[in-house]
Amino acid sequence: MAESARITRVGALRFGSPSAPAVVAGAFTVAQLLLVPPVMGLGWDETVYVSQVGDQAPAAFFSAPRARGVSVLVAPIASWSTSTALLRVYLALLAGLGLYLALRSWRGLFPPRVLATAGALFGTLWVTLYYGPQAMPNYWVAIGALICVGCFVRAREGGPALWGVAASAALMALMRPTDAVWVTVPLLVLAVGARRWRALGALLAGLAAGAAEWIVEAYVSYGGLGERLAEASRIQGGLGLNFAVDDQLRSLGGRTLCRPCTAPMPDPAIALWWFALPLLAALGLAIAIRAGRTTPTLVAVACATTAGVPYLFLIEYAAPRFLLPTYALLALAVADALWHLVKAPDGRWRPVAATLVALGLVGHLVVQYVVVDRTAQRTVADREVWARTADRLHSLGVSPPCLLTGHEAIPLAYYTGCSSGAVRGHNANTTVAAILSTAHRIPVAAVTTADGHPPAYARDWNVHRIEGLRVYVAPVARAVR
């Protein structure tokens, strides 16, 4: 017990250093590069975002729910390089910097040990490690949420914190405008109720600046803001009262998308942290109230709650990345609660509490490592299949300029260097007549699953079996070449 107490004191000193959050952010960067291979190919959504600014393939169809923040984020690399490894390293470095800035925005509101622990808790979640180096928006909404809430609490009638509120609100809205609104609902209410007009102005200005392009695009391409929101809702299955808590729970084992969510529940050891999260956050809030520093914790918990509402109660499917903003904000209260559990008991019970917390955290880290390692390996293998399929398509004469339609056409088209087209579904962007016309000019192929049926226009095309798929190549393709 004495040894355990000594270790706890040493850990407290290290985590109590003002530089501790920076160390945590640096370790998070290294962990991403070690656990998520930089050579891991781009995923479906990533190919959509990267293709908007890169030159490996023509820009993929951009559906209503998407925003162009990720494309802006990756442009410094993707606009001149097609190296996935370089892009992943760049995003991992940015993710580490973002975590440091997010923790720094709370300096003075929580002790350094609490901030460092919160960063470590959030940064070691498998979903955070997995998506940090990916060209996806949710991690950046989480970072924007942390900065925005921290700066809002610190802001009074002026000062740099107001600029932090505006910039972070703009970041969230640039990445996912609707998520930004859900995160900031408590801040808007508090600003009006407390008559903090400058903070309200900074928040509204940031949201407007970040969402401006998305709103303009709504009128240019979708017939108006209401129409784009309605189309986004339709693509997401129709927003309404849908209990998705169990779906999110099923996704904790490493399912990156659970739609439809018919998978079995994960092992209890994998899901334990998820049930402990709200309990520890509630304990952290109770501790803050008792200590007379309610506002920072209460505002963070309130924003975490509203950020999670649409993904727990309004859509009928799940992806673990959707809750990253909730996890980031709750990590502050959880970290505060853990330090209280370690330090509060007196006498002989303090080493016992420290030992139990330490064992719980070690077990938690092991579980997160297992899930992220398994998920990353599976993802690497899946995307290597796309790369091999693209190579085989090239050997069949389907090479740029070209067009792919059908099953997984968007990612396969990116890997092949083709355009992608769909005549129905969420990504519909062409017609049968346009596809047949295109087939007279450039190579065209339609892709189905191994047991799928070709579209009517491709039934007499040359069929090939590639990596468990059936690929129907328009017969003029070879002649064009």
C-alpha cells in the first residue's frame, strides 16, 4: 500500500505540472501514428472529402449532410500530393496540436492535473485514436466544442477568450453545421439569460462564418436551406424520435458504422467504460457544486448532453465517431471525479482508492488498445481490397478518364481514378441515358456484389469477378483504349 501511495504522489506531481497537457497531446500524436498505420487507405467518406481538392480522381458527389470543412483541412496536403501516408501524418500532427489547444483553453478553470487527465482519457479512447488521423469531421467538432465551451466560460466583456469563442464556433460549423448548433445550445441560452451580449455576438458570428458556405451552397444547389436540411434528414433515415442508445452500444466493439444495427451487444468488458462515463461525470459535477466551482463543469456537461441528443435519440443508426464531442466534454468532469476518488479518502483508505482507480484505468487502456488495434487491422485489409480491385480494373482497360457505377462505386472510383455515378439512392447524380452516352466516349463499369444483379443497361456487358465482386465492363472500353 505504501508503494501504491508513493506512485500516486509521483503521478500527481507529474500531472500537476503546467506542461502536462502538452505532454499528453504529444503522446496522443505518437499513439495515433503507432496504432493507426499511416499507410491505411482512405475510407468511403474520406474519398469524398479528399476528392474535392485532390487530383487522384474527379470530385465525388457531395450529398446534403456533408460540409466542406474536412476538404479545407486536408487541402494543404491533398491539393498537391496523393500520398495517403503523408496525409495521415499531417492529420495526426494536427490532431495532437488541436488537443493541446483545447486543453489550454481550460487553463485556470481546472488544475493542470485534471486537464492532463481529461486529455489522456479522451485521447486514449479507441474511437479518438482511430479517427484523429482520418479525414473526417467529428474529431474536429469535438476539439472545437472543447475550445468553444472553455473560452465561453472564461470570457467576460472582452479579451482573447471572445476570439476563441468565435474561432472555435466557426471550426465546428465549418465541419458539421448542425452539430455546432447542438453543441452550443446551452451557451446560447446562458448568454441570453445572463445578458452576456459580447459572448453571444462572438458565438453567433463564429457559427455564421463557419456555416456561411454551407448555407450559400444550400441555395445554389439544393433550392434553399430548408430543402437542404430536409434532404439531409432523409439521407439520415428521417430525423425523429428514435432510441439509438442501444445502437451506439453495439458499435463500441469497433463497428465504424452500424446501419442497420443488428450486431450483437459487445463483450461487457468493452462496454463497461460507457456505463461508467455518465456516472463519473455526474460525480464530477457534484464535486464541483460542493467545491463552489459549478459553472465550468455544469456548462461542459450541459453541452456534452445536447451534443449527444441527436445521435442517441433522433436517428435510427449509429457510428461511434458521432459522440466524440460528448466524450471530449465529459472527460473534464470524469477526470475531476477520478482525482477526487484518489485524494478524498483519509488514512488507510486512500491507497486502496488509488489502487482501485489505477487498476480500472489500466484495464480500460487495455480494452481500448485491443479494439483500436483490431479495428485498424481490419480497416487496412478492407481498403487493400479496394486497391487490388482498382489495379484489376486498370488491367481490364478501365483507367482514367473513366466512370464507375453500382456497389461501392464512390470509393472504388477514387482508388481507380474514375468518376462515380448513381441513378438512385442517396448519391444519385446521373441518369441511365448519361451513363450509356458516357460509355461511347470513355471506359465505364458497373459493380455489383457477388450475388447481385447488374442494372438493366449493363446486362450484356463483359462480366468479370474481382475480389468477391462482379464487374460489368462496357464492351467499348477496350476499343476506346
